Amino acid sequence: MRNFILLFAFVALFYCAQSSNPLLRRFETPFNVPPFDEIEESHFMPAYKTAIAEHQKEIKSIVANPETPDFENTLAALDSSGLLLDRVDNIFNNLNSAHTNDKMQDIAKKSAPMLSKHRDEIILNQQLFERIKHVYQQRHELDLNEEENMLLQETYKEFVRNGANLNDAQKDSLKKMNEELSLLSIQFGENVLAATNAFERVIEDESNLAGLPAGVVEAAEEAAEERGHSGKWVFTLHKPSLIPFLQYAKNRALREELFKAYVNRCEKGSDYDNTDIVSRMASLRVQRARLLGYSTHADFVLEENMARNPENVYDLLQQLWDQALPVAKMERRQFQNMIEQEGSDFSLQPWDWWYYAEKVKKARYDLDETNLRPYFQLENVIDGAFMVANKLWGIVLEERNDLPVYHPDVRTFEVKEADGSHIGILYVDYFPRPSKRGGAWMSAYREQWKKNGQMVSPVICNVGNFSKPTAENPSLLSVDEVLTLFHEFGHALHGLLSDCTFRSLSGTSVALDFVELPSQIMENWATDPTVMKMYAKHYQSGVPIPDDLIEKIKKSNHFNQGFVTVELLAASFLDMDWHTISDVQPLEPQSFEEKSMQKIGLIPEIVVRYKSPYFRHIFSGGYSAGYYSYTWAAVLDADAFETFKQNGIFDQETAQRFRRHILSAGGTVEPMTLYKRFKGAEPSIRALLERKGFTKTL
């Protein structure tokens, strides 16, 4: 039966090959990557409709199979269905995030209800569920391997958790909630992007640039030229423009203006007000959770994560909060002392924190980020990340210039094993533009899986918003940007080195609080002294970063960790508070957020990393009740890297264990089991506390 379904899919794709729509044709490109040079906005809606219809036929074929349900004709067949729809949806979603426009955003609004309805029709298909349930009930009598057993269990749970056992009236209610949530999520993200792009601060008086490094001034001058303000300087809310201004600008009033513009995005009464959307989404999520038998949305989400329940998340967050908050208060005193030493009489405010952190760091460690950036040219940092992967696993990334791309900034690389065999394709897109949402992320145009035992290679992308090159200088990154590049490359490796049979278990299809382990552990190599000597080279002289500068970086590792940790944890608490509410009545976001921050005692000089109206991770990015996962995974990555340090950071046996049990295993095994197979024990929080310098307060 499975061969019949695969033949059906092949015939469908062959039929599509005759189409004039490039999304529906066989991709006649190297490695079958998307033909971006042929794809137009007008192709997406027809492609969605065709792909949905094809998927519906595949589902009907599975349901109508007269044979007794078994693993192959039901579970494996379901996993291999919807290939065409996944292709169309992956391409659209990635383009809509990285290079959107009004037409794409309109398509997103039109396609969201279609996709929500289609997915609900599958997950709530009673006949399909009965087949799955039949196989599940026979699972102890089946001779399934570890991955097959996981696919069976996860598929059954997915159907149950998403309403398969509801009655018809309840299913109708669930469908309506899912559709509304999908539309609200899209609108939320569009508002954040629009609000970010809408702000620009034009500076005409050169004296207002005092304190800013030459490279920052040059970038602002080029931004002004691009925006029609020739002879002036423009600063925006995009991080490569905003953060250096907050770090170095002596004009305190302007720092306050830019900071408030950033943190007040999408607030009540603004042009891109997200507050009603936040309130409605939180309410809908409670209603949906209750309908599905859970007390809160967090209970629903966390059941499938390593954390298992909200109590465990709050326990971890509180444990770190109790360590970090006293450190942040100590940092506040240090910065206030410097203000007073300078003869000023104002109290430290949130828009002062970055500025005085930079000044104190320079005074204490003789370390200025402007002295570091010349050693972190983007091309060298990319080479450094690739070099680490090569030394750990022997893989090679070779740039390709023959693959179609969707924007001139995009570069493509073929990823190969040490023996030259093909692994996959990596797209990188690193510079900000109005058509790209903020932040950095990894995604897939095609996931790895095995079709009839043959490897289907992955096509992965890394997208970021790093400092752009200027007419005078190449792209020179901050240390934070370096860490972000290594972080997202870690996600990419998780997708590229996947070695799974089933699509729904491959690559990054793992528990949300486990998915950040491969990314966060890569950050450890980024600033390792041995590794930095290999890739951090001055962009003009080519001289490696000097030992004394590395030593200064090392000595400053614990600096400002109170702020960094408190800011992150505050956002995690806020996320959990939004998603542990049990009241379905709408809540006012500003007052809710204020109460949430008062409860944990957030000091007024630090603002939560993401305020609710622009907290894209949880209202538009799939991390609802999951933002804590960065902290949970930090425990894992610090603990795991201790093993590398003990054995040698490029120890081959350790590296191969990490590849086999973490990078290649996807979601084929429970994450804690995978971790223990790599480490030999469960993780300890001790390594993370030591890395942050918090153990002194224990």
C-alpha cells in the first residue's frame, strides 16, 4: 500500500511538472533547490490550492485503504503525504519572513485560514484517527524499531492533543479558534515589522553624533542617503543601528528617544497597536486549552517538552533569578557611581544602561567594542563557524554561485562530508532590510528524510540582521553578532546533519526546550581563545586577534551578566505568566505586564527584553509558553560543553557522540535519553552558574 501511495504522489508531481507554475513543477535546479528566479507572488495562491487538493487526495487514499491498518499503510503513509504542500508552504513562509511585501502579506492572510482548515480536517478526521488508534493499540505486538515506535506514539498523541477525541460541536469550536489564532498571529508579526520600519531619527546637527564610532556614523550617513536625506544621518530601530547608538551616543536625550521608540512599539493607541491582539490571543489559547482538557495553555504546551509542566519551568527561572538579580543590582550601583563621578546628578535609567556598561567595561578591562569589531569581519566569522564544524565532524562547506537566490544579499553553500559526499545546501542572508523581519533564525526549505531508504537531502537557511558593510569598511560584527551567527549555524547543523527516516521526526523536530541545545553550544566555540586565534583576524592587516585582547575578553566574560540574565529571564516569566492564566476574560496587556514584573521584582533600570506588544516569539513565532527554552537549553549546553573541555574541544570521540545522539537523531528518541546517551548523565545547572559567574553568590 505504501508503494501505491508513493506512486500516487509521484504521478501527482509528474502532472505538476507540466504546469506553468514553477512551484508545481519539478525543480530543474542543482540539488532541486527552489527556482527563486522564476517564482512570483502570483504563483503562491494557485500552488497552495493545488497542493492542498493533492494532500486531501492522499489522505482519502489512506482512509479508504481496505487493508487492516498497520504501521506502513497508515503511519508511514501519513508521514510521507503532503510533500507538495510542504514545499509550497516552506518557500512561502521563508520568503514572507526574509523578503516580504504587501502582496506577500496579503497572501499570508488569505492562505492562513485555508491552511488552518486543511490541517484541522486532517487532525480531526475520525476515520483516519481510528486507523492510527488501531495501530497504537496493537503497538506492543508490533516489531517496530525505536524511530518507528516514536513516530507511532507522537502521531497518536498529536491527534489526541489536537482534538481527535472531541465531539462534533467541540471540533467546530476548535476549528474556529485555530483559524482566528492563525490570522491574529500573522497580523501581530506584520504590525511589529511595520512599526519597526516606520521609525527613523534624522540627525542634522553633527554635534549630536558625539561619542559614536566612525563606522556607526558612516552607516548612518549611508542610511540617510538611501532614505532621501542626503548630507544627514539616520538611525532606526533595527539592532545594528539602535544598539551602537545606545552604547556610545553622548546625547542622553537622543538615547532616551530611540530607546523609548523601541520599547513602545505597537503599544495601545499607536499606529500598529498590538494590544488587543495580545489580549485576544491569550484568551483564545486558554479557551482552546480547556477545550482540549488542560488547565492552561502552558500545561498543554509543556506536556510535550522536557520541562513537562509550568512548575518545573518556574522553579528553574526562579533559581536563576535569585542568582542574577543581586548581580544586576550590583551593576546598577557601579553605573550610578560612574554617573556621579562624572559630576552628573541624574539617576540611571534604562536608556543609560548600555552606555554606562560600555564605559565601565572600558575603564575596568580596557576593553572597547570598537577595538574588537575589526577582528570580526563577517566573512572571517563565517569561515570560523565553518572551520569549527570541519574540525569537529570533518564536514566542508563550499560556496556555490550557480544556485538561484531571492535577494542579492543571499549566499549559498554546498555542505559535504569529508569524503566529498553531498549532505545538503545552506543559504545565508545576513543583512537587515525593510522587507525582512527583525532578529535571526534558521529554517528549512526542505527537511531531511529517507524516501524508500534513499536520503532526501536538506535545504536549510540562516537569516540574520547584522551590521552591513559601508563604502569604507566591510561588515564588522559585534561580539553579540558573532555569537548569534554561531548560534544560528548550530541550528543549521541540526537540520543539515539529521539522519532520520521520517520527516515529522527529522532535524529540528524536537522538544522546544531541547532544540536550542545544538545552537547554544556552538556559541562556546565562538569565543574560545584557541578558536578565535584561527578566525578572528584584523580586516586590514590579516593579523590574528592578539593574546592581550583575548585575555581582556576572557576577564570580562562575567561583566554585565546580571543585566543579560535578568532581561532574558524577565521575558521568560512574562511568557509563562501570559500562558498560565486560566481566566478566559480579556486582560489589559500593559497592566498585566506591570504586575508580572512587579511580582518578580524587576528593577526599573532594566526593561523586559520583549514587551508584550512586540514579543514576536510568543505571539507570532511558535515559542508561546516556550521562551524559557533558551534558559533550559543553556543548562544543557553549558553542561555538555564541559564534556568537550574535559576531553578537548575538538575531541573526535566526543564530537561523534554529539553528532550521533544530538545532531543526527532529531526527535526519534526522548530528548533526555538522547542527552544521557551523549553525556552519560543528566545535566547539572552548576556549569551554567559558573559560566555566568554566579557561583560566588551561592
